[in-house]
Amino acid sequence: MIELLALPGLPEVRPGDDLAQLIIATGTELTSADTLVVAHKVVSKAEGRLVDLADVTPGPRARQLAADHGKDPRHVEVVLSEAAQLVRADGGRLICRTRHGFVCANAGVDQSNAAEPDQLILLPIDPDASARALRAALPGHPAVVITDSFGRAWRTGQCEVAIGVAGLKPLEDWRGLPDTAGRELHATVIAIADEAAAAADLVRGKDSREPAVRVRGLQRHITTDDGPGVAPLVRKLEDDLFR
Amino acid sequence: MIELLALPGLPEVRPGDDLAQLIIATGTELTSADTLVVAHKVVSKAEGRLVDLADVTPGPRARQLAADHGKDPRHVEVVLSEAAQLVRADGGRLICRTRHGFVCANAGVDQSNAAEPDQLILLPIDPDASARALRAALPGHPAVVITDSFGRAWRTGQCEVAIGVAGLKPLEDWRGLPDTAGRELHATVIAIADEAAAAADLVRGKDSREPAVRVRGLQRHITTDDGPGVAPLVRKLEDDLFR
């Protein structure tokens, strides 16, 4: 049995806010057997990962891309500054590889749910470090997964995925283990942290202030140490057939 | 609150078995407010979507691909017969577009969890029809999602995704709706059926006979009519930047 509970609404998070204290103030029980899944926007806001469009001067590449794809050149400038590589630009979509290695639209730079108009929210600098810090600061020290909504190559709609992990095994590796018929299970590695991110998204509304979700029942994937973070979920460039 | 419950183990499913009766026999309460998520393998087995490798004669293209990628030419022959397009072949991986439009490894043809050695399991011919039939046959007529584990372009590990849907809105479209600051939420369409598939996967073990999971708490996405099926989740070819 797994239970998903959206924590009662948090207040609007501002730079410098103590996110752990805001979560504690909801009065939600958290134990070491729980996983807390948190949408990155509140983490980014608390960490001050915000840019005002008014402060951005677009360079020539941003101006050209913006003209080609019908976008705000200042927004594109911020996207390029967050991107290690522009993977595809087509029909208004800028698919980028971020410095963390994530491939997603606009390098994770997003305008929705910002507190101010004309403000952009960036991904945390080091989402694994953000997850570890939150885990350490919360009573019970639940596993922590920080998430964002990513599009997918061949499917429409976005799914929430893990971008930072502390204390949850990101992958469950069944390779070499027998299936129900006792045969070896080929090539089965399950993206537990991404499935937890997706599950948590089901219980909250995008327009509500419910960025944090408690997932109860993932004990077998939880570790005392913080573990490898999100890195095992990021496909290595040399293994990427779709760059 | 959302609750995920793996139904107690089903017996080994054989061609011609009545899957709805096997699910009813578990004694699990199902209502019209529930969503039943079912791994496709039991659906495929009940529908007889099985191929014995001994019955397969590989053609020249299958023999060449098998030699190039270190695979069984009979297996490759079945993969090609299920594929509308070979999207990428690299390092032992055959990424295909299936007749349904899904992009996945081996066109969904898989050997693990088959009842017999040297037997392959194919995807259902029409997974939406399978989902509709199961919904109609189950007491309470819960929404039904049929799933498979797909790899992803830029992330390691597989996530369970929807391949057949009846009675669940596959996408939740927030475009044009206001965010918490009252601004328009850009480009936010959430793949609810895929997130439900991923969530359900967390509660079952790959080696256990727990293909069916009851998801309780998705009422706002459930519809009385069976709806559009999985089609809205499949990116159109002309919109696909990574074919």
C-alpha cells in the first residue's frame, strides 16, 4: 500500500525563506520511512533563483533565436545562460541540456507560478544539495525528491520527474534477477525516483499551493545515507541516441 | 489523498483466460471512483498475443540487424513485424515506433515474464479496446489503464506509461488557466494517465504476480464514457523532433 498526501498549502515562498520551517508549520507528520516530494519552484524561490526580465540584456544569439521562434529575447537569453547545449529549436520550443545534464524545454527556466510578473524561475544550482539540506532540516529526516515537469520526446503532456534526490534509491535494478518463470529479467531498471515524482503530482493541483507531497510506503527504496542523488537517472551523453 | 493498492497475486494468465474474472476473484473492492492500472503482459497473455521463437523464420533484414546488434534473429523478426518504423538501432537497442504510434525498445516485444522459455509477449492489438472491455466486465466499472515499461530518450531507467485507457482523461490541460499569481500558465498539459501508470508501478514488485493495482483518489479525472483512449498521449509524427 502506498499513500500520497498533499501537504496543506504553503504560503508564497520568498528568497531567504526557510522551506523546512514552512513545511514543519503545516503540522504534517514526517518519519524516516516517508518520502517528501517537493516541486522545485518553492526550492528555487527560497534559494533566490529568480531573474527579473527587466534586468536582462539579450545578446545577439538570444535575439536571433527569439525572432526565429516568436519568443521574448530576454527570456531566451536566460534560457541560454542556463543551458549547456541547445538540443533542438523548433516551432517555439527550445529543447536544452542544462548544466546538470537534464534535457528539457527552456533549460528549466519558467515564468508560471513566479510571484511577480516578468520574473523567471530557474532550476536550483545543485538540486541534490537542496534535497540533502531539506532532508537534514526536517524532523524524522524523510527521503526528499525535488521535481520539475518535463516534456517527453515521443509523448505529449508533461510528467513530473526527479531533479534532486536525497535518501531514495533513484533506480531499482532488476537486471540478472529472475522473473516469475525463473528466467533472467533483461534490461529492467526502474526509475523509482521519477515514478515517485509522477505519483506525487497526481495528488496536487497545478494552481494550488501544494508543492509538497508526502509519499508513504516506499520504505524499501529509502536509505539512511543520502546516496548518489539524481545522477544515475541522467543518461550519459555517449549513451544518448537522441541528442 | 491517493491510495495505491496492489491486488493480491493473480494466477499465471493463459490464452483465453477471462482476466476480469481473475481480478474479481481477488475479492478487491472496485468502484466507479477507482482506476485499475494493469500491466499489459496479463492482458496480452489472455488475448493470446504470444509467439514461440521456434515458429519464427527470420528474414534477411532481421538476420542482418541481429548480426549487427548481437540479438536473436527470430526475436528481431518479431520486433520488425510489430514495428511501423525502426527509429534507431544502436548498441543492441532497437528503438521502434509501433503500429499504435508508441516509440519504445523492441516495439514492445518482450521475453521476460512469459510462461514458457523461448516465448515472446507482444503488445495487445488494440490496448484501448482491451481497456474498454475490462472496464465493462468489472463490477463498479472503474477506469482502466493498461501499461508497459518504456525507456526514455534522455533519462536512464524505465517508467511505466499508459498504452491503453478507458474512462480516465489521459491529459489535464491547464493551458490558458491562471497560475497562483493569476497569470496564464503556459504550455502546461499534464500526462495524467502516464503519471497514474508510474504511480501504480511503485506498489508492485516486478518479480511478483501483482500486475493489477487499484488507484483510489483520481475521481476528478474519471469520466462515465470511455473517452479518447491513449491517442492524445501519442505525439504526432509532424510534432516529433526526435524521430
